[in-house]
Amino acid sequence: MAEHTLAIVDLAGLLPEDMRRRALAAAEAMLEHKGVTVEQCAAIGTRPTKPVSPGTILSFFGGMGEVAASWLEACAVVQDLCGPYAKLRIVDKQAPLQH
């Protein structure tokens, strides 16, 4: 697998630093654990066999429930501060930006 350098995209810059670090650690852990994004893990939520997209591993990732919770908490804070349409994204700094 290619090297990944992850970064939090929080355009408003309002995410508390401790939460930013936890969300980034969550993303890194998920990517290393199964090669999928933490967004996919969080989207699965409490329904372990719900497919996120074609080709996604369908079983939940053992021990990663806390990772998803940290990610969802960070997203909720961003939305509380910036409105319901605000997004917190993880980007791979090695990959080309999509416009």
C-alpha cells in the first residue's frame, strides 16, 4: 500500500486541538488497520454488515468502534460551531486534490 500522509481539513479552524489530534489519530489507525477511511468506518456505525460502497469490506473492524466514535464526535463539534452543512474531512496529502 502507498504511503499516506493524512491531514484534517477544518476550514473554519475551530476544532479544539485535542479533538483534532484524536480525529487524526483515528483516521490514521483506521487506514492502517484495514486500508479504509475512517469516514467509511463511521458510516457503518452500529450496523456491522451495512456496506458503505461497492468493494468495501462488509464486516466491522474489530476494536475500531472507538475510532468511529472519536471521528463522529469531531464532526459533531464542527457542525455545532459552523452549522449543519459544515464538513470535517480527512485528506491524503500524497494524493492529488479533487476539485
